[in-house]
Amino acid sequence: MSTARSTARRRTGRLSAAVLGAGLIGVDLAAKIMRSRSLDCRLVVARDENTPGLRHAAGLGLPTATSGVQSLVDAPDPFDVVFDATNAVSHAEHAERLRPLGTMLVDLTPSKVGQMVVPTVNGADILDHGDINMISCGGQASIPILHAIARRHRIDYVEVVATAASRSVGPSTRLNLDEYIGTTEDAVRGFTGVEDVKAMLNVSPARPPATFRVAMSVLGEGLTAESVRAAVAAATEPVRAFAGGFEVTACVVDGGKALVAIEVTSSGDRIPRYAGNLDIINSAALQVAEVYAAARVPTAGAVMS
């Protein structure tokens, strides 16, 4: 660890953070980090100085740079945490270039390069890995509930259908649609133990824009209204602790089939309330980084005199 980085931690009680990518996800994430008592957002990076999000970040008073990952490599002192909000194809290169710097990477792309983490399910894994993958917005919204149901019942099939407003789906997300599907399905399999899984993403052009929602269909044995609702309720509150717009809108059980639907509204910042897809993955990523910060700096989150 560099002397400058260690001194800054002791002085502020916060870890230095950078956001790589200045699209819809990256700039909302930077705004969220600015409110954190555990993280200090010191740089927002893009590859084009004309990126609207980069101008917005500068307007918030945040330092910006335009050389992509090279801006992070060339920084005089390595960042403690880097949030990668670019695309799945690029993340492997970013991880390779930043690994020697001892930086914790929080990957918001569906790259599957790092350890998949859902904070309320396997949050303990955060401290054992240097590259954390946040799966997808649909994965973060559905897996806490599906994991809870699968722990109590034998499940044979899971279907996850996410619907996001077109205006909340940026170019990088559109570029990663195939990776979104594959990564979400793999994550659901891994966290539930169910092999037969299907994931879909609908990009809705509706006006007014549709609020982000996820419908989960589950086929299995021993599914009762009482047991499924208890599992869903137990899984919901921990997620709401860091994503307050997370709401269960339906929970119906009929024989061997259960349907659970959720909606997520955004807390605001740069994104509109309907863009819960961005809010859920950014809120989960921030939660991961703050848990990491608390473990690295005992005073993280404290008010320093």
C-alpha cells in the first residue's frame, strides 16, 4: 500500500473511489458515492470528453478524465475501489490492468470475470475476492427472492422476465444484451441450485416510461401461499435496507407454481424514478464497496474530527 493512500485513509476514514464509465449507470453511481461516508469519489472516467455524463460529473464538482482505464493506471496514487460501468467485453482488460495496483474492482457489467455477489445472499464473499461482479439489474432484483424460495422448497424450473424502460437502457447495456441473459441465467442457477432456468429482458418503448419490474415464475413441489410469502417477505426487507424502492407487487401460488413480481423505483439522483434497473444494481454495488471499506478501515463511515 502506498504511503499517500494509507495517510488519506487515516485522515478521512474513507477509501478512494473512481468510476470507470460515464453513461447512465456511471454518473448515477458517482452521485451515490458522493453521499457515502465510507467512500470518496475522486475521479469519473470516460473515453470521450464530449460524453454528457462526464460533463454532468464535472458539474457536480468531481474530477474527470478522458483516457479510459489508462487514466486510472496513470493516477499518482492507486484507487482503493474502482467501479467498472463500461461493458462486459472491456472488463477483462480493465481487471488485468488494475489487478497489480491492489484495487478492489466492482464490476457492473455482465462479464462473469469476477466473483458474482448478491449482497443479501453471499455478501461474506466480498472480502475474499478482488473483482466482484454485480451480475445484472435483473439478477440483483430477483436472486434474493429466488434464493429464499429455493432454500425452503424443491424447485424444478425458474423463469425471470425483466422489463425496463427504453430510456433507462444505455448503449453499453444494449451492447451487452446477450451477456445479460447468459450471466443472469448462470447466476440464478448458482444461487438456487436449479438447472432449468430462463431469463429474458424486455426493453419497453412505452410512454410514459414503464417502471422497472421483474416477474419470477417458479415450478416446484411443496409450494404453498404461506411458505412462499414467508420466504419472499424474509428476503425483501434486507434488500430494502439499501434499495428503498424495492417493492413486491404480487405473490401468487397455485398448486406447484408460484408467481412473484417486484417493481423497483429509483431514489433519484441523475436518473428518473422509473429507472429502477439502474438504481438496484448501483445500490447493490455501493453496498458491496461500503462493506469492503468497513473491513479495510475500522473508522469507515465515522465523522472524523
